[in-house]
Amino acid sequence: MSDISTQLIHHPYQPPAGFESVQPGVYKASTVIFPTVAALRQRDWKHKTGYTYGLHGTPTTFTLEERIATLEGGTFCTLVPSGLAAVVLVGMALLKAGDEVLIPDNAYGPNKAFAQHELAAWGVTLRLYDAMSPADLAGKLSGNTRLVWLEAPGSITLEFPDLPALVAAVKAYGQPHKDGVVVALDNTWGAGIAFNAFDLGADISVQALTKYPSGGADVLMGSVVTRSEALHHLVHFCHMRVGYGVSGNDAELVLRGLDTISLRYAAQDEATRVLAIWLQQQAQVEAVLHPAISGSPGHEVWKRDCSAAACLLSVVFKPDFSQAAVDRFCDSLRLFKLGYSWAGPMSLCAPYDVPAIRSMPWPWKGGLVRFSIGLEAVTDLQADLSQALASMQYS
């Protein structure tokens, strides 16, 4: 090898084995090198016993998958590029033309939109149900039901459902998974910290790792976790066929975030409860929606099934305040920034038109703002809310 380019590409040096550090190494690969043709032919990507191609995993992504499975109390994990990709992967892996999927009316909007558009085009029927009524779910199950989604709490409005009762409704109709009905939970809010999805009856748990596991508001990723090897293979093989992959650098960020997830969840939980109770006492506020706060829908169920609560709270303003007044409140905030997502270090807020994103009745007339409480000092956040509330004027 006389040419320097060839020498550099095929350099013989290998670093000594035995290096250990707090954080695992970051492996970035599309191509994986095999020592022999026999090894190339025998390598098994299906059970993660070896490496074949970057999309099928590296030591970095395998490590993250194992740790996310542990976080969730599951056995098998598949990583995808976002939380929404996790939801979509479950639908693609489990549903076919003629099947039916049931989704809570208060679920994450893009989950419903995927079912209303792509799944509908593929011949899959969507039925929406009231997450706070196991009887409503039971009445909407049919012989074509293949997948039932749960979400705890509901997106934006934060009602906390009776997950065991919802699962029991499905089991009473037909044993989940065994007879073809799979119960999947969007567990992004719980994050594996507030409760164990599988102990409460879920067959599959998905998360947006973008939120708590990352914690930095700087990476997009999702996960699909299960205790069932059969379900894992359905998901994992579909994952291979559609070409989902995550980068080593992104996996590194989530691995680093996992080290502090329990501390961040606890700190943000405490701060959120303080602000939720304070907001309940403000003259402009009609209701504060937060599962850990007395009077919030599903509070008693949350108290029974959970040990903690995430950093989200929603405020319903009194109907005397116009949407313009609510928008002015949001614009007046200084520490709370306008933006989507949550569970990062910076506090966020966003106004929502709830009737526009729900098909079922909504009991309040006033405008709603959802808050994500970050890691700033609670006293500073309270002062910011106070000065913004003062900017509001009655209609």
C-alpha cells in the first residue's frame, strides 16, 4: 500500500481492549464489517446477537434499547426516529385492511390523524371512545378490533383514565393479544417513572424519548417496548422493512439524559404541583387540570395507580376572558416560551382550542393554555405567571 489514501482507509492499528468510562461509546455506522463470508451469512440481526447493518443496530443503540426496556419494566425495545414514529410503527406492524383500531378521543392528535388518513386509506377503520368511560370502550369493541390505544393522561386536557378498567373491558370482550386484540399505551407522560405500564395491563408501551428520557429539548426519538417476544418480532420486523433508524449521536444524548431522569422527573413534579395549586387560587382561572391535584378529572385513579406526575398542567380561564385576552396572557410571559413539546429544562406554554380537536363534549367555555414546567426556580415562574395574569382584561 504505497498510496497514503489506501494506507489511511485500511490502517492496521486497533486500540487496546479494556477501555471503560461512565458513558458508553458512540458507534456510528451504516456499513458493518464482517471477518469472513461465513460470518456474513450466519450473522443474526433478528435477535440482536450480532451486527449486520447500521439500521439493524450498533452497540450504542442496543445499549439504549436495553436501558429503555428496563425503564419501562419491559423486555424488548425498538428505537425509532420520534414518538410519532413509534405510534405509526405499532399501527403498521399490527393492522391490515378490514381491521379496526380504537383510540381515545382525548389522545395525542397525530395518532388520530394517522388513523384518519393513512390507516383509513389502507382499509383500517377508526373508532373514537371516551377514555374516562370503560363502558363506552366496551360498547365500541367489535370482532374486527385488533388494536386499542390507551393514553394516560389525555393529551392537552390531562384527564387520567382508569387504565386497569379499560384493559379489563378489552379482556372481557376477548383476551388481549392472545385472541388478536392488542392494548398499546402512549406512556410518554408516565415515562416509566410514574407507573409501570405492563403491570397495569398494557401489551405495548410507546414513548417519545424526545421528552423525559432526553430531557434536553435537543433530540427526536421514540421507543416501542413490550414483554411479548411475538409482539416484539411483529414490530421489529416491520421496523426493518420500513427502514427506521436512529443515529449514534442521538442515542448518545438519550443515554446521557437517562442518568438524571428520576431526579428531573421528581424536581419538575414538585414544581408543577406548587404552581398548579397557586393557579387554582387566581381570580382569572376557572380550572386547573393536573392529575395530582384534587378535583382534576381522574385524580382518584391517579392517586391509586401512580407514584408521581409529569411536568404538564393545563389552565382553563374563566369565560369572561376572550381568546384575545388569553393570547395576550401568553404573549406577556417572559420566562415561559411559546413552543410545543415538554419535559425540557425551559418552561413552555401554548394555547389550544379544545373543541376543535375533540369530537366529544367539552365542559368548559373558557380558553385553555397548556404549560410545561421546566427547571427554573419556582418563585421566578410564579412571578412570571403573576405579571402575565395582570395583563389580562375582561371582555
